[in-house]
Amino acid sequence: MAEKTGKFIVFEGLDGCGKSTQLENLRKRLSTLCKPAGKRKVFITREPSDSVPGLICRGISKKNIDVQHETETLLFAADRYEHIVSEILPQVRAGNHVICDRFYLSNFAYQSLETDFDTILQYNLAAIELITPDITVFIDVHPEECERRRSIERAVEEKYENVERAKVIRERYILAIEFLKDRSKEVLFINGEGDPDQIFEDLWSNELSQRVFTKDDYN
């Protein structure tokens, strides 16, 4: 009998697009479906992770640490490799589903403001060869709406959080998805500017339950 492995699902998008909400909705749904069998679990994680380079990356994003841009790009890639080896792969190989808030697409979208795609790809090749998401869900929300949401939730603006920069990052996301199309599995675009619960139900009914998960993934 073939070894059962879990699914690896990633949510991407601008800060304030609703990734955390949809990630939590998916966690609840999968946990409910997996609970009767009692074998598979749902593991939630994020990038930057809790690795040493990941903690430095958080400091950079919060503008508490200042480094050269090339160093920043390398640190995000280093965190990803640590994250995969220490957390993601062990969980997937144990048969658990992993849902991640950001992955390598964020590296391409944000750090490509000053580093070209080819260079970022070279930094991420070791990680990409270890694992790619079964599906990446890109939640598309206008930068102005993202800023409105962030202004409610946060008192301090992080490094990449302003409307003009967010417009460029959204464009970089789209370019990165095209650039990586031969190295990635599916990237699904969804409109995140509606009722969060309805957005999730549509995502689950029309996409995830039909194309990503099967009955075997709950046992």
C-alpha cells in the first residue's frame, strides 16, 4: 500500500487581503472532516517562520532591522528552506495537511522590487526541489481596500504596506506566477472583496473539494 501523504496548501496575496481568515476557515473545515477517522491532522504555519532567518525577516518587515536588499532576499529564501525541512515536510510525510500563510511567491513578489526573478529563483531552487504546494490560492483584493482593512487592524505600518507599493507588488505577483508556471502546480485566483464566509464556501465547493481533496484525504 502506498504511503499516505498530506496536502500542502498555500494562501498568497497582499497584506490585508484576508489570507488569515480563509486559512482559518480551511483549517476548521479540514479538521472537521478528518476528525472522525482520527488519523490526519491539520498543521497551520506561515512565512516568515520561527526559524532563525525567519525571525530576522520579521524584524526586517517591521523595519526593526536594516540590511542590504540582496541580504534580505537571501534570508527569506534561507527561512523557506529551514521551514520546509523542519516543519512542512515532516508534517506532510506524516500524512497531515499543511496550510501555509505565504510561500515562495511572496519572495518573488516582494523582493523583486530590487532583485530580478532569475536571481530569486536561484536562491529558491533548493526549496522548490523539495516541495511545491498542491495548490496556491491567491486572494486578489484592490490595494486601497487592503489599506482600509489594515488601518483597522494595525497601528504601525510595516515595510511594504502602502498603496502605491502594494499596486506594484500585485503586478509582481502576476508576473511571478507566469514566470513560475512550469515549476509550480496550480495557482488559483479568487476575488477577496466580498463576504468572507461566502468566499470560502465558493472556494471549497467549486475548487478545493472538487480538485484538491478526495475522500482518502480525510482518512
